[in-house]
Amino acid sequence: MKRNFRFATDATLGKLARHLRTAGFDTCCAPQGAQDDFWHTLDPKRIILTRTRALRLRYKDRNPVFIRENDPWRQFLQVVRELKIVADDLRLFRRCLVCNRKLHDVDRQTVKGRVPDYVWQRHARFRTCDRCRRLYWAGSHPGRMEKRMAAIFSTQPRKRSDDCETT
């Protein structure tokens, strides 16, 4: 059964936020210089990920995860280990990497002219973000991400049906 992890990261963890979104986790990232307003208005069920000791102490009642690693992939691995995330919890390539919104399938004809011609000719499935209008399609990037996720979770790569590149 997939567990529904939801995260909030401080501004210093933007790349970690993107990796978590790639894995399908709802992850909001505090804007640079975010005041307490951002943190106080968060759903209390969101797991706070921070590199800031002050933030960790201020919200200690919410059991934040203090990120010790510098490398974003090691940060991701730390989160996976500490929260005991398993491969079944993943929903790869389901969220916009920029906005965090869920992606939706879009008719192929509607993206003609918005993606390079060779991409339009080669791919049948496209997804979009309703907020930023970014487009995603299966390409080389998802394959590399799948291999990395497979290595982290010691699983075989999944089928490529949900893989998406972006513009």
C-alpha cells in the first residue's frame, strides 16, 4: 500500500524538493527568506525537512528531519532511510518539478508547436502542469532517474509509461 508522504523544505533544499517531486511526493519549498508565516500556515501533517538548526528547534514538536548531507541525492537517501520510504510509496513522474502540481495528460495535437518537431513526431503521450503550463514527455531524463531510484530502492526499473521529459 502506498503511503502518502507530504513534505515542506526550507529554501536551501530546492534540489532535494525536485528529487522528492520526481518521486511523486507532494513537496512545497519555502521561498528564500521565508518568515514564520510560511511555516505556521503549513498543514501540520507535512514533514518538515530542514538544514537550519533554528527551524528544527522552533518546530521540534512536529519532528522535523534535520538534513545533514550536502549532496541532494544523499539528502534524498537520508529522507528515504529515516522515514522508511519503500519503492511502493513512489509515484514517479506525477508532479511538476517546478510547481509541485499533479501532472495531467494532454492531447498530443494541443502541444504541436510547443515542443520541438522531433519530440512531437517521436512521442505519443504528453503531460502538462495546469499552473505553469510546463510540458513533460518520455525521454532520456526519466530513464536515468529510474535507474537512480532503482539503485536507491534496489528494485528493477519500472515500465516507461509514466516517464516524462520537460520543456
